[in-house]
Amino acid sequence: MIGEFLQREFYHNRISEYLICLAIIVGGILAVRIVEAIVLRRLKAWAGRTSSTWDNFLVDRIHRTGIPLAYLGIVQASLRVLTLTPRVERIIDMAGIVLLTLLLAVFTVSLVRYGFEEYIRKQGEDASRERALKGVVGLAKALVWVVGALFLLDNLG
């Protein structure tokens, strides 16, 4: 009876395939949460013991960018189990590319901003230098977003 139920098809997929997809999502979320709780906590503790601020920044960026990327990968991997129409597959692929590009652009912008803030901090707080570097950071941010937009346009057809 259960075997017969699991073999029923909806939208070209058996119920068992939907359950596998769901299991991949749930298992992936649990794995990410465990890694987040154990590994990131240890990385934060390690970064807190060092005098450098780069490691604190990188741990924070891993948390803010790496975790969403992991969730994106989990969803993308779980949906590969299902038989989808080419149009739905294309939409899912495009959504993944858009999210990946946005996350990487935000990561790159934060990296550039942090680098310039550290440069200002090491050079000393000078108002004119700070204003000039804010302009450079703005230009770098614009450049990153333009490159991200070009990447999207190239990949989305």
C-alpha cells in the first residue's frame, strides 16, 4: 500500500522523488545549522583571540555570505532530483545565478569597503583622506555592481 502510494505520479515525478527532494532540503538545512553552530562558533572564538581584525571580518562574511550560498546550493541540489520542464529548470537556474551574483557582489563590496577602512585607520584619521577614500570606495562599489550586472546579462541570455 505504501509502495503503491509512493509510486503515484504528480507533474512527471513520483511521490518518492518529492520525498527525496524534501529529505535533501531538510538534511542540508540541518547540516548547515550544525556547521554554523560548531565551526562558526569556533572560528569566532579563534578570531576573537587574535589581534588582527581581518579574521573577524572574514568570519562575519562567511556567516553572512557563505550560509546563504550553502542554502542556495542545497535547494539547487534537491531540485535536481525532480524531473522538471525545461522552462522551470531555466527559471530555477536563472534565480540561482541572480542570487549567486548578488551575494558575491555584496561580499566583494564589503571586502573593498573593509580594506579601505583599514587603510584609513592605519594611516590616521584625516578628514581629507577619508573623503577621498569614500569617493574611491563609491567608485569601486559602482564598478563591482556594473561587473555583476554584465555577468548577469551575459549568463541570462
